[in-house]
Amino acid sequence: MGKCQLIHNNEFHLIGKPEIHKAVAKLVESLNLAAGSTDGFDVYKVVEAYFVDLDKRHEINCLLGISEDCQYLGAQEQLEEVIKDV
């Protein structure tokens, strides 16, 4: 992705894992953390999953009480809808 190009919520999957890891490294440094991943803690995996995996983002949003677009359907929900329609 270009530096001047804004990325919208329907385009998060376009961000490459190396870009995500580079940004998380800056976050870790800014917060003066000794590491971004240690036993039981991996901010790299959390941020990567949130940006790349729609189902995991949905799960995280549910845990945090973040409302989503009512048109969201994760892979499992899509499968259930297809089975229901058959």
C-alpha cells in the first residue's frame, strides 16, 4: 500500500504482515515495552489476526463489545446461511 493512500475497514486485508509487524514494533518501542511477545502475550499475533482474519476480528469485537456493520457475516455464519437456504 502506498504511504499516501488511506486504508478503509473493508481493505484491512490488503495490509501485508510485514507492514503490520513493523507498525507493532513501533508501538512496542513507543510504550517502552521490553518485548511485544513473551509468555502468554503476543501483541504481534493479536494485531495481525485483527487485521487479516475477519472471523477473529469478529470474535475480538464481540469480546470488547464493539458493534459491527449488520451486514457482517464471518465464514461460519456464511456457511450456516448457505446450509439453511438449501
